[in-house]
Amino acid sequence: MDNEFTSVTFPFAAQRHRGVTVKEAKPAELLSQLRGHDLVAVSAVQSGDGAVVDLDDLRNAAQATAARVLLDVSQAAGRQPLQLDWAEFVVGAAYKWLLAPRGAAWMAVRSDALADVVPHVANWFGAEDIWSGLYGLPLRLGGDARRLDLSPAWFSQHGAASRSRGWPGSI
């Protein structure tokens, strides 16, 4: 999307050296420009102006063109109902409407898209068994989405877990 939040576009723009090209589209033209693109990365709700992407229209356009979809739901999760099992990738920061501490964030990857995701920041927490993955080679990442895990921001994750259980004083 034109003028998209940089946390959505920069990870792809930083891959230019690998031949990745990022193209921005004006909101009114986004759906008509999906053909010929591998992936559309967009915020479900734009942080800059609050514009809302019609997710049903996006899903239909992406399915018609075979473009994969990465949705950033940081501004939407906890604020509006979301049915996102059709998107290959869903990412979100939890400190917005989910009211969790800053530093807690999640990513969901549809199982049929997982094989194509390279864990560029592979680390001990992504090991199949984290305690046997602390030292030395060989690489032994988890066979599922666990291989993408990062060492948590411990206090943020603890706070997010407490929020989800409705800790005393919750709003």
C-alpha cells in the first residue's frame, strides 16, 4: 500500500540485494495490481490514517491472482473481528488494542506456506528442543513454525500472557 508503515515494507525492501522488488500501490489501486506479484504485504488497518482494507476483497483478489498475503493486524487485532485463516502470514504487535506490553508480538504462518519461509534470525529458541539447541552445530531447528521463534522479550510476553487471562485491574 502507498505510504505503508515501514515495519511492513522494510523487511522486504532490505532484500533488494536478493532481487526482491517492492512496489507501493495507492489504496484504490491495490487489488487491481496484484496480478504478477508474489506477495502483498499490507496493514489491515493503516496506522497513519486509520484506513481499513476490505479483507474479503483482498482475499478474493489474492486467490484470483495466486498472490500470497501478509497481513499486519497490529491496528486491528482486539479492535475488530478478524477471520484470517486464508492469509498465508499474519503478524501483529500486541501493545495496541490487545493492551499487552510493548515488545510482545506474534506471527502466524499457514502450514502450506511454512516450507518457503527462511529463518533469517535462527537461534537457540527455534530449536526443536531448546535445551539441546543451546550450543554448537549442527543446525537443528524445529520442523514446524517453532523454527521461526525468537528468544522472547520475557517480561513483555509474561505481561501479554497475564493480559490474556484478565489479570486484576484489566480494562
